[in-house]
Amino acid sequence: MSGENRKGVENAQVDPAEKDDGASSNFITHIVEEDLKTGKYDGRVVTRFPPEPNGYLHIGHAKSICLNFGIAKQYQGTCHLRFDDTNPLKESVEYVESIKEDVRWLGFDWEDHLYYTSDYFEMLYQSAIQLIEKGKAYVDSLTPDQIREYRGTLNEPGKESPYRNRSVAENLGLFEKMANGELGEESCVLRAKIDMASPNIVMRDPTLYRIRRKDHHRTGSKWCVYPMYDFAHCLSDSIEKITHSICTIEFVNNRELYDWILDALAVYHPQQIEFARLNLNYTILSKRRLIQLVEEGHVNGWDDPRMPTISGLKRRGYTPAAIRKFCDVIGVARRDSTVDISLLEHCLREDLNVSAPRVMAVLNPLKLVIENYPEDASEMLDAVNNPEDASMGKREIPFSRVIYVEQDDFMENPPKKFFRLAPGREVRLRYAYFIRCHDVIKDEEGNVVELRCTYDPQTRGGNSPPDGRKVKATLHWVSEKHAINAEVRLYDHLFNVENPLQSGDFRQHLNPASLVVLTNCRLEPGLLHASPGAHFQFERLGYFFSDPVDSLPQKPVFNRVTTLRDTWAKIKKAQGATGG
């Protein structure tokens, strides 16, 4: 889309109504219900999700998937998965298969309604010929630069091409040569003959067909001409008898062309409805820019856990239920807005909080010796697997004289509000005992490398002692001789500013700390056999996911999905306190 057209979308007059009450009831469902009431489509509801197979799907596509498949389910209709495969220069089977996998993973099934625009190439070609015969399309021999120049601007009308008034016979002959591969790629295009002075730039004789001398992933070398999206999209909807063609708001100006093509050909006419696209802060959802990140090596492929692609979110450890919940919570609006990414993370925490078993892991280990605990002894302590779900039961974790705690849980000279371990201070070890630190061991450079402590045997299980002593902190830990070593990857936002596109090159806002790899982590022994793709809450640290690609038997790799800090919950609490 040209810069002028993009600006036109931004300035388009759209309904000012904001978000309705959730995805199950919104302005689109109101339209569907009214159509069912009046019998507009004979009681049918047929939607479609029509991705271009020129990249991997991202979280913005998830909103469209949930909306289209959700409406079809809500009204006992059908939703088609249709690949808009009209540009062989950018499409591949890899993208097709990834899209199928992502839709299935999100929990949706197109059943026997899988289609490709390439299935309709012959019908689309014949429709173009009909427009030529009706005097509504012509072959233009202007160069691409000249076509852009002739189109005009928002403030100035376009100019008619000198080739606009070619005869029907000449246009048919030239179009046939285009299709037969007798003309060069940029020598000409087929354009609709509408109105070069239209206030809607989209309607200024838009291109319908262009020459592409490249094999198609499904049709091979059969075709040398390929339809433009606006031409193929509306006719594919018509062929499939779609009832409600739901698009994102940037296509609001294109609706006029959608209607014009169908009316000019006098064919079945679905209704195009636009809704607000998803925008997330600290994220970009431009497929073109995501391709840049992949091809330039800023990320490790489309499924890099920092990417907003569905495959990236899946690899990081997001769940389908969390993404569906997020799409439901943000609802469906008519006007674009930016959603705080903390809401997406909140939906994930809500899902994992009730399903992820708790375990203990020390990411930055500090050795701690309990001097009054027998040297060769060890014991098994009971630990709750998930306090939110008693049915998940308990597990036993080993305890011994030497354990690891987090380096951040000790300070030699703590500030006033630091309640964790310090010289002379007593804390609780989760599920274990009260311990008190009495000595600090340092290396030659003055770094703390070991703590010496004592424990109170009367506090087994982490219970308070008979004398009623209280402590202000509970630490997680792992027994040294039972611990396993694992790699843990700490993921954060890919960008370090809320709007990476606000100024300059978006790549200058890449967050250098978006991935921190820790290789010396100590985990409780039960995690040695964690299944790839399993979720856990590392107590006090966050939710983690056994990497489905890199985890190997007895050599686990864990991705941090999200921290325990729920920013969105704090935002909502603050809004409630202030009446916001």
C-alpha cells in the first residue's frame, strides 16, 4: 500500500465506538445476529481466515483467528482457512505448513474447509476477461514509477493513463500475451477503469493483475500473471459463499473496491466488516519487519521465544488457553489502540498458576554450609506441588548439609528493608528449617563464595519453633549433592521502548538484555527427567518451560516464560483504588 493510501486509512472516517463487552458480544456479532434475524444469507454464517503464506503468523493474527473461528462456532457456522497465495515471489510451503500448525495449536479446526486462492486462478482470470469485455479494465503500459506518479495525492486528483482508452480487442490481446509469458515483468499491468479523480486513492484505477515470471509453490509454471490481493480476495470470498468477510481496519478504504468488483461482475456479494488490529507495546507486528529480524540474524529464527510470532510464543512456553483468553479480554473494537503487553502476560500467569507444578531452582547459586547438620546425612522433605490444586499432591525433595541459595538472597551489609539472609540473621528455608548465618567466606577478590550457617532442628518443615520466633523471609534452595545442572534462558521484551517504530530505525531499539543465558543453574533432582514442553513454576522466580527443541534426556534446558511480578494486576488494582 502506498504512503498516500496508508495516510488515507489513518484519516478514514470510522465509527468512533470503542471496545464492546468481550469477543462473544461485539459490534460484529450484532451485525451477524441482525443478518440471521432478517435471513440475509438464508441463516448461514460462513467466515474465513485468509493468511498470506509469506511469513509466520504473529499474535495479531491470533486475534483474527479467534474472532473468525469463534464467530463461526458461536452461530453454528463454518470458518474457512484459505491461503491467499497470489505472490510466488514471497510464498513457500514452509509458511503454509507453519500456519496450519499454528491454527491447530490455538485449538481451531477448519475440518474440510481448507482452500487456496490458487485453486481459483482460472476463475479469477476469466473474471478479469469479463471486466475487460465490459470496458471496466484495461492493460496499462506505464512503468511502475509512472503509475505512482499518475495516481495523484490526497489533495490532488490523479491523471488518466494514455493507455486507458485502448479498445476491448486490444486489451484482450495484450492480456492474453501477459498470461502467455510474451511480455516482460514490468512492461504492463491490468488495471480497473474506475475514476482517477476519486477522493479514495484506492479507487484510482487500481492494479488487478501483474506479470510474475516465477514458479508458484502449487501451480508451478502454469501461470505468468497473478491477481492482486484486492481482486483475488473479494472474488475468493464470493466463490466460497462467505457471509461476513472480517478484515482489519487498514482495509476500510479498500471496501469500496471490494464492493465495486463484485458489483461490476454481478456475482454473489459477501459483506466486508473491519475491526481494529492488535497493537502491543514493546513489540512490532509488521510481517515485513519481522522478516528483517529473522533474515538479518537479530533473532534465532521465526520461533525465537522473543518473537511475537505464534511459533515464538509457543516455543517460549505460552499456552493456547492464555492467548485465547487474551484475545477474548481485549475484545473487538472499531478503532485501533495499543494494548499493554502486561495484559498478555497476566493472562498467561492466570493459566499457569493453576496448572504449573511448583519446583525449586537456584539460578545464581551461592554455596551454604549448615555446620551443625550431620555431614553424611540427608533426608526427604514434603513439598506441595501446587497450592492452587490439591489434587496435584505432594513430592519429596532431598535436604542435606550443603545447599545452594540465590546470590541475591544474601547481603553482607543489607539496607533497612532487606529481610533476607545477612550475617547474624535468621530466615526460613522453604519446606525445611530455620537457619542463621554466622560466617561469610570470600575469595581473593573479595567476592562472597560461601556462607556458614546453623539450623534449628525443631523447625522441620519450615514450621515456627516452640518459642514462637518469627522470621521475615523464606528462601528457596537446592541440596548440593542432589542438584542437577541445567541451562536456563531468561527472556525479556525484544525492544527496550514501548513503541519501537516511534523514531528512526526500529532495530536501534532492540533490547540487548532480551536474552540472558545461565549455564550454572542448580535445580531439584526431579527436573532431570522433565518432558520437553512441560511447564513449571520455579518458586519465587517465575514460570519456566522445558524447551521443546533443545532439551535432551538428562540435559534439560528451560525458558523463562514470564516472571511472577504481575504488572497488569497492579495496574488494575491502582485503577480500582482511584476509581479509574
